[in-house]
Amino acid sequence: MKIPKGLGNMGAILKQAQEAMKRAENMEKELRNEEVEVEKDGVRVRMNGAGEPLSISIDPSLVNPDELENLEDCLLLALREAHAKSVELRQEKLKEITGDVPLPPGLGL
């Protein structure tokens, strides 16, 4: 059987796709180990490179000191829930595009 013109390099294309998927998986793992920190007007937020919130700290002079730890915990939980919902939304939108075709790990994030 004669291979249609332009499809002769399908094996090379598939190999490149597999390599790209492995790089994407490794990058995601690396990003989860990286951290960024931002401080703005007495509020410090620490997140990993995947965008997941790790901690929040608030300058005690901005709030009632007796309620500071509770406020930080509430903010962190809200950020984590918002992040989870944004990931879920992104996955739903991606599924609309791809249908029932399963995606390799790292591409559906």
C-alpha cells in the first residue's frame, strides 16, 4: 500500500509528540517544587509554580491580632478552593474541545 504524500513522517511526528508530553510532565513536576512569594501592603502570599497557594501571612497591624491566624487560614482555604475550581473549569473547557479523546497527563491541567 502506498502511503499518501505528507504522511510518510508520521512516526517522527508521533515521537516528537511523545517527547513533548514527557517534557510537559517533567515541567509540571518541577513547577510544583518551585515557589514564588509576593508581598503587597502587609500581605504576603507564597505559591508554588503550578499556581497552588501554599501560605498567606498578614501584618498584625492590619487586623485584630486575636483573629489574625483565623483570617490567614480562611484566606488560604478560599484561595485553594478558587484554584481547584479554576482547574476544574479549565478541564471542562478542554473536554469541550477534545471530546472523549483522553489526553496525556500534564496536557489537561
